[in-house]
Amino acid sequence: MKRAELARELYEAFAEGNRDHVERVLTDDFRFSSPPDPDLDRAGYFGRCWPGAGRGQRFEFVRLHEIGDEVVVTYEMAMGDRGRGRNTEILTFRGDQICRAEVYFGWNLS
């Protein structure tokens, strides 16, 4: 399976709250960085980010490009009654698993 498709499945699993799928796709040494949360480990990611999963988000992918071991993803996300936003993320793969996510917040589209 192409890495771009694996990335798409990651976001869909997040929207569904499917933690089992996300657990399988992230490496044990996964690292997550965003402006307010630089360099979280896997446990930090699940502690900080996972509580927002499964809330009926809908992702529309604007960019989904494989570049070497990375997938660059820009998406617009509908967040139910909380409006819409746009982010860009760079996912780094090791084999068929994601070992790093860098998040660059976009803007509120509401």
C-alpha cells in the first residue's frame, strides 16, 4: 500500500476514534511535534492529542504527496459545531509505520 493511503487511513481512524488502528500504524518510538507541543513521545501524543479523537471530524485532503520517506498532508477538517480548520502535517515513515509527525497549524475557516 502506498504511504499516502496509509496516511489517509490514519486521519480516518482518528476521526472514528479507532485507537487500535492508530496504535498499529505508529512506531514504538513515534515522536509528535506541533507549536504548543514540541517533541512529544508516543505516550505524550496519546495523552495530549487522542482525547480529541472520534468527535465526528471530517477530513478533506487538499494535498497528499509522498516525497521519499515523508508524506506531506494538507487537510481541511470539519469539527462538528466547532467550525472548520486547515492544517499541514509532515509524516515520516519507517517502512509502513509512521515514526514522526510534524504539525503546522493553519487557520480557522469558519
